[in-house]
Amino acid sequence: MFKVRNAKAFLQTARFEYLSFKSLSIVSDFGFRISDFIRHFAIAISILAVASCSKTHQSHDTVDPNGRVEVVIPEHGAYLGAFIDFGDEEDTVNLEEIEDFEQMIGKHQAIIASSSYWGEQSFPTANLNVLWRHGSLPLVFWSPWDKPYEQNRGPDKFGLNEIIAGTWDAYIDRWADSAREFGHPMVVVFGNEMNGEWFPWSGIYYGRDEWDDDAENWKGPETYRRAYRHVVDRVRARGATNIKWMFHVNNYSSPVDTWNFAPSYYPGSDYVDWLGMSVYGQQFKDEPNPDIYSLVDWPYQELCGLDPNKPVMIAEWATGEFPFEAGQAGMHKPEWIKQGLELFRTRYPRVKGAVYWHERWQNLDQSYSNLRVNSSVNR
């Protein structure tokens, strides 16, 4: 995520149906433990989603726990999940913290996110086994990044040009082999939020708006597209068919220039299973807290325009807990979360997954950016 930050609100129950050699259905009921002032909203969604998902229910008489499974995209509603504050580097998973989080909000999480950094030169087998045995779909941010994992610095030894040249093919192949051996469904993001300027795979480091005649695209985004395709091609060649790939942008590009918009980076629908974006409200005390409409409306249309059929995931969403002065514009965190949950269901029908970023950190000025869902203790 770009660290730009409760209401005790949200998330989802997952019901797994193991169908021999067919599918794994994670049924969304949009159930929430929520403050009284939005409890009626949660109940209404629960009734809607349970009814809509009843059609997918199948008998467990033919269950084969070792059979091949796939994740079914819900016809109505969405899978909800979280990144849980496992630590600064975001590449560890702890079952106790998952269970504490779920007990706090009162619901099991269908999706749990974590990172896998190229600087570790390893596959997160242990992490994914914890998540799968817990009954959650892993969402993995596979980031071509070397230590120290600091934002706002340029490319390191895992630069996009090195990836395209094949320098890291052996590592990609090992990672793919481990993913294939893991065998269970997982969603993988290669180089998220590339249309921002904070990560070293951003197009600003690879030619920005310089035109590439051969590709008929700007050089910065085209370099990312070539690296993305190279990685996916190699992983697929190793037989890791259990991976679903997500193209994951920030909701608004930075810098806001035509060359840096999502379509320029899109590697093509043959390389993408999910369309994803990050949506953050107020992360620092000197920022506004825009409503969900202004954060999602145009980016959602831009993302949907890339492909008419791909499901959309709000792969990261959160806002901080900051007091407002009298007369100051902005939404308080509980209302912001409530609005997001409602609009993901009603206004943005292609949203089939939403992963809340449950994290808190201390800033250089000693203030805290608290995105955690339980920061609004009295709401």
C-alpha cells in the first residue's frame, strides 16, 4: 500500500463448499459486527446476499478434500477480507492475529492479504498454508523490490528492465514451482499501484511520457507491461494454474498525466483475471477525507473500461481516524466505512471483492495514522 490509514465495522463470512474437481465457493453474506447506528444496514445486506447465494449451495456428500478447487465469482455481493497489521514489512502472517481480528469484528475473513518481496528470494509457503488451513483465500502482493523496502526511491536490482532481460528468470521459475506445489487458489498482484510514484516499478522511472513507436505506447507504462507479461508467461509455463492474476492500480494516478493512467499500463485481458484498485481516504491529519463517490466513481469507470467482463476488487481500502474542527468538511470514519460498504454493493456492481487495510503507523511528526477498524472506540 501507499502509506498516505474506526469504526468497528464490516467484513465477511466465508462458507467453503468443496466440490470434487469442480469448484470452491466462498459465499459472501456481507455480515458485519457493527455499531448500532449502522447495524440495520448490515442485516439488510446479510439477508440479500444469503438469498442470492443459496443457488450455489451443494451437498457435502461428494466432498473430496484433496480435489481441485476454484474460487467462484459471486453473482451478487462480494467477498470481503483484510490485510491485518502483521508488521512493518507486510510479509508475515500470524494465525493468532487473524483470529483476534475476526473475533473483534465477529466474522471470518474470505480473503487475507500479505506480501512476497523479491528481496527475500523465497515463496511464502508457510504464510499461505496458514491462510488456506484457516479457510481464507490468499491475496499476495508479489513486489519486485529489494531491501530496505522503502518508498519513494528509484529502481534497485529488481528493476523492470532486468526482469525483461531475464536476469531473474531462475527466481521467477522457483517461485512458480512453489506456487504450483502449493496447489490451492491464490490471487497474485505483480507490482501494485504502478501508476503512483512511490514504488520503484512506477513508469516515472522508465521513460515516463517518452513515446515508443514500436509499441505505440508511452515508454514508462510500456516497460511495466512488458515486465508484467514476462513474469506471467514464465509462471504459467511452469504450470501454476492455481494463480489468478490481478492488475492493481491506485485509484488516481500520480502524476495525473494521460501517459500515467491505468489503460497505458494494462497488459491485456489475456494476462489478467481480476481488475484491482486501492482506495484510501484521509491518511494524514492535514488531508481531507473525501467521500467514496469522489474516490471511486471515475476510477471505477476507468478500470471497467479495460475489460467488459473482469471482476473488480477494491484490493486496499481504508481511512484514518482524525478529529474535525467545527465547520470543517469531511466524513467521520464510521460513516465513510458504511458508505463504502453500501456503494460497493449498489453503485459498483462489478466489485466482487473488497480488502480493508487494517494498519496503524507513527509518522515523523509523532502523529499516528490509524486505519484500523477498531479506532472509533465510541462509535
